[in-house]
Amino acid sequence: MSNDKSILVCGIGETASAVARRLHVDGYAVALYRAAAPLLLRRRMSFADAWHDGYALLEGIEARRADVNAEFQLGLRTRAFIPLLRGRYSDALESWPWDVVVATHEDREPPPLTAPDDAELTIGLGPAFTPGVDCDLAIDTDGPDPGAIRRKGDARQRRARETEPQSCDAPAPVSGLFRAELSIGAAVQAGATLGFVDNVPVLAPISGRLIGVARREQAVVEGAAVAEIAQAHATQVSGVGFANQLVARGVSFAIEMELEGFEPFSFEDWF
């Protein structure tokens, strides 16, 4: 594998963070990009807090906000951390001669305006992307085979099978500033106070484990999810989840295969 390639990952949620972390560990020069402030609940499973706090850790790897070019250059050249770019996508795209652009569609963000000619290789994560239209390759993020690679002409990823919900969101009762009273990972009982929006309490809809919560002093609108509770107390609340590990592995494999010039294998060639 050649690790002299540079990769821009558009997104800062669980999936994008898992992909950026994996590619960084693989030795690539990686940067993250996110235009708007994220409203993510499972913050211990992503680099989301770096957008607000300036830095965040995910399984020992640091992402650091790079609002000045010197910080961006330092992270990209030394691989000491993953720089996070903000602002316009066009500016992020022009900040470096990217070999690969990886994009996903996240909350509160418009769909990335990616195109196959944005880099030598463009990869879309999830069903919102169509190979040959807005990317070269797409990677399935859920369904029966997360991490599967789709090429031009391949069918869109199949929807995940509907199952009993494993978690439940707690919505904001009014619009205002959210103030959390409990931390991610806490055990909660149905009806317990999770926090307040202004002076109105947010109550737990079910008993379980708090796996996600909005940032303190986060501005929210009525009805928006401000906390997530898993029914099972053993539910993972930090680090990279298994499905996102598969997605990240699929992205890494696709990049190595495409940039090293390997041809995709097909059993049809045997007949």
C-alpha cells in the first residue's frame, strides 16, 4: 500500500469519523471537513466535539480544528493529528491537491456537492450517492453488507431489515438552550430528568443507558432529539462501532485497490 496519498473526508459523524480514523492509522494524510456545527448525540463515537472544542479523541487518535493554514499543514504533513476544516466545500477542496475525497450526508448539512472529478478517486458513503453521477464508488453503510463497494451500474444498497427499536430519542419539549444533567453512559429510569431546555425538563421516555446527549448550551428546536437511550445497558457508548469498522475497512480496501491499479475480481471471468 502506498501511504503518500492525501484524503479529504467530508463529515464528522460516526461513520465519517470511523473512516478518517482508519485511513489515518493506515498511514494516509487525512483531513476532515464539516461546514455547519453538528447536532450529534453519540459524541463519544465520533470527532464531533472537535468542531466546538478545538479537538476530540476517538480511540487514541486526535482530530484538531485547523482554522489557520499553519495548523492544517502541520497535521497533514506530520500525521500527528487529523486536521478539521470548516467553511465552504470549495475552499476545503482547493486547500490541498487531494488524491481521494470521501463524502457522507449528515444531519443539518446539505448533500455534499461532490463530483467524480473532485479528485483522482471520489467515494460516497451510503445510499444517497450514485456511482458515476456524484462519485466514482459508493460504500454501503447499513443493510445486510455494510462496507460493500458499489460501482457504476450496481444497484443501490438495500435497506436494513426493520427490527424492534433498540434505542429511543428524548425530544426537546420547547425551543431554547439545552442543559444536560447526565453524562453519556449513565443508567437512567423512565421519567428521570435528563436535562432542561431553558427551564423545561427533558424526561427519559424509557429506562436504559444514555448513549448520546446533545452538548451543554446547545441551541435546539422543539421536537429535536437531545438525548438517546438504549434499552440494553451493555450498548456501546464510545469508540468505533462494529458496522462502522466494516465501512471503514471497505473504504480503505477500495482506495488501495483503485489507486494501486488492481482490477476488481469477478467469478464471471471464469465462464
